[in-house]
Amino acid sequence: MLGNKSVRLEAGLMNYARTGFLVLCLSAVLGLTAGPSAAQDKIRLGFSGIGVGAEIHHLAADTGLFSKQGLDVEIIYIPAGSMALQTMIAGEISIGWGNDGAGVISSIVAGYPMKMIAILVNKFVYSFVTPPSITRPQDLKGKAVAVSRFGAGSDFVTRMALKSWGLEAGKDVTILQIGNSPARLGALASGRVQGSILNLSQTPRAKKSGLRVLADLSQIDVDYPQGVVYVTPAMIEKRPDLLARFMRAYLDAISQFKSNRQVALNVIAKHTGLTDREEAAEYYEVFSKNFLQDRPVGTLAGLKTLLEDVGAKNPKVKDIKPQDILDTRFIPEQKGK
């Protein structure tokens, strides 16, 4: 049971309701208490979000790169970043992945330290998508937009976009919890909502179905961490060898994703639901060439932006410095450097 810990963290993560209960359900269903195998170190990676680099850990598992490093990695999908953080605090996953950098900071403020150990992308990889009838942001007034869950990364970015357009979430625009990017795309197509941010992997499908890309948020000239790998400081202290091996496999997977197009497309089709070859190819070309870093160390500017944005709502964040939330010691230096 999470008890008082769950209550405290839920306050830090924008009162995300009933997460402790859902974590326990996940534990029971997924059997999260299994021990390591005799031959390899068994770890659990919990990820939230589809696309935006989630393919990297799938590629590492599918092609044996984790196994090569003596790791048996169980990859578990968790519907929202806030929920993944709860699951890590409960000790049920060892490594987290997602776009919820804001949640990592909120967790620290709530008294549950986390460290980012890799940042795949330094820009927003979202488009704000609407029906054709919405031609400008102000047309969203009085309408409903979709996020995955309150307190998740999609919620944070959506509120930021609305604010930049002079719209107040909850007053001018209704926000509904719908699910991941594919689910939000379905809600848009059915008319249930009139707007949503979609990640890069879903944008080709949205355009093909006749929806409008109202704003390409990647064009905002601001660094912002996306595709974040995070762990607890206790994990860093107790198993630095394991994290070093994980990161070697992870960087090999990045290299393979960028250099072996067919392998990457196979992983995309299998794990993102993009079975249309043209949609998958468009996503691959844009993501691998314009966003995915060879060496995922993030930027100081991106961390400062994240801290400033979260700090606008929580004054306790002012005491957190970029070095408090990022530890890149496990990322090998590039060859020749």
C-alpha cells in the first residue's frame, strides 16, 4: 500500500486521483514482484506515451541489445506519466520513460527525488490538431480539448499552448481526459473534442484524415526536454553498473534506429500502431533527422525552461537547480572524443 506517500505525491502531481489504487492493480495484473533470472539482471521499464522515442527501448529489446548487456528488460506500458511516477515510487519499476519532465520535478518537490539520466529530444514534438472548422486558436473558446490525464505531460503542454493563445483552461476551454495520442486522435475524428496535441507519430494520420494542424509546436524557438529516461537516486547509488549497461544498449539502439531504416520502420509498425507505410516513413524521416539526438544529454536551456514553467505554479521549484534533476554520467562519450 502507498498510504500517506501516495496522498503526498498526488498533491504534488496536480491531485491525480486514484493513482495509488491503479498502481496496486497494475502490480497484481502484471506480477511486478518477480525476481531476476539466474543468467541476467531483470529490470522493469515503465513507459508512458506512444512515439517520440519510445521506439528506442523497444528496438533495444527486440534486437537483443539489452540481452547483449546482460539485461532482461520487461517493458510495461503505463497510461500516463503521473501514473508511471507513482509506480516507480512504489518500487514496482526500476526505470521510467516518458514526456513528463514536469512530473519528475513535481515529484522532487513532493519529497520523492528523481533523476533524469537521458533526454532524447530537446524540442516540443507535438502538433495542436483541430477539425477544419477551427481556423485560429481563438476558435477554441467554448470548445473541448483532449489530454491523456490531468497532471500528465500532455496536460502540461496543452495548458501552456492555450495560455500562450490567451485562453484559460477550464474557463474558456474544457479539458477532457481521453488517453494517449491514438485515443485523442480518435476523439477528434469522432467530434467528441475539437482540439488536442498529438505527438509526431500521429500527425501524418491526422492530416491524412482531413484534420487541421493548427500549430506545429516544434517551431517554438524554445528548448524543452522530451523522451526522458528517469530513475531514483537510490537506483543510481545501488546499481550504477546496471544503469551503465542499460545506457550502452540504449545508445546502440539510437544508432541502429537512425542508421537502419528498415529495422526502425519494423519497430514503428509493431509498437506505435503506424502500419500505413507512408505514415510510418514520414514519421521516421522527420523524427530521426530533426529531433532524435545521437547522444541524449539534453540542454541546460531546456531544463531551465522546464523549471521556470513548473515554478510558475509552485514556488518551491525555485530551490531546484538543473544539476539536481539531470545526471548524465551513464551516457558514454562519443567515439573519438
